[in-house]
Amino acid sequence: GLTLVGCWAHGRRKYVDALEENRTLVTQAIHYIGRLYKVESDAG
């Protein structure tokens, strides 16, 4: 079965806040979080 856990929105927000510090790395992290959103959507 599946276990419901907290959403990624809170963690993602920290990356968005850090965009100015390292745009390349943060953009990649946000992209990966987007992929997780897609997996969750497809599974749901």
C-alpha cells in the first residue's frame, strides 16, 4: 500500500527562496520536485 506523507510545497518553497544564490542548482532541484509531483499525480 501507499503511505500518505507531507506535501513537497513546503520544501519546494525553500528552493524557490534560494534561486538567487545558485540558479542552476536550484532550478535542477525544482525540476526534480516537479517530476515527483507528476509521479504522484499519475499514481493518484
